[in-house]
Amino acid sequence: MATEATNTTTGTDNAGAAPTPKTTAPTSRVDRPKVGGQPTEVGSTGGTTTIAEGVVAKVAGIAARQVAGVHALGGGGARAIGAIRNVVNSTDLTQGVKVEVGETQAAADLTIVVDYPQPIQEVAQNVRSAVEQAITNLVGLEVVEVNVEVNDVHLPSDDSDDDTESRVA
């Protein structure tokens, strides 16, 4: 509970007068006196919440990866570095995601790789919806746009080992 700090001084200036209470301003931000004397409702305290762009990018990246048909996020170079990160168990969930965050709005740009033979437009629309819903629900920002760039199509044969015999001797 916050209490108001009161200093009482007794001086000889006011001969025979009662001590005069002097109110000093609290030094802490959390010890401010209540305004209006009304009890404070839960959730009505002042202050600001600042959400870093990295947080919004991570939320968007996680949401996009959960969409069926998305093989990976990021361009070729980013995926190569991401493969090295995965080996050392340091996955970058913001890979392939760029965001702009304002006070009440956010915009996201994602680069994805789609699994073949998934319909590319459908996967891109599902990514757009998932990212918008995740940012709105988890972060509380209005999403003004989600741009999806399909950088590559992943073929199932890309995962197979190169056990086939070389055609060149």
C-alpha cells in the first residue's frame, strides 16, 4: 500500500501555532498518491508496453512454420546459415521474417519455401492468415499487411541421399 509521506516541522516562527504539516513528493514511481481518492480498478494502472520487433518477428515465424506446405523460411543464403545453426541446436525462428512495428500496428514480410506439390497460392494465403491471427491474438497489434514471397519449391527428391551412381566417370 502506498502511503503519503508527511513531514511535520515545529518552528518558533509561528509562536504558539500548531505544527504545520508539509507534504513532500514521493521519490518512487510506484509510490504516487491515488488521484481522487477512489480505489484503483485492476488493469487501470498507467504505463506503456513496448513490444520489440524481434518478438513480433518470432511470433510470425512460428506461425508461418506451422502452416501445412511450408518447408522452410528464408532465401537460399539464410537457409544455408540456418542449417548450420540447426546443427549446433540454435534455430533462428526469425529467419525469413521482417517486420515493422508501430504503436498499434504491425506489417510483416515473409520469404517461404513451399513443399511440392502443394498449391502455392493456397499455402501463401494460409501463411498470411496464420501470421495475421498470431500477431493479433498474441501481440495485440493490428496487422496492416502480410507480404509472402515464395522463394523456392522444395522437391521430395531434394531430401534423398546421393546414393545414386554418378553418370560421369
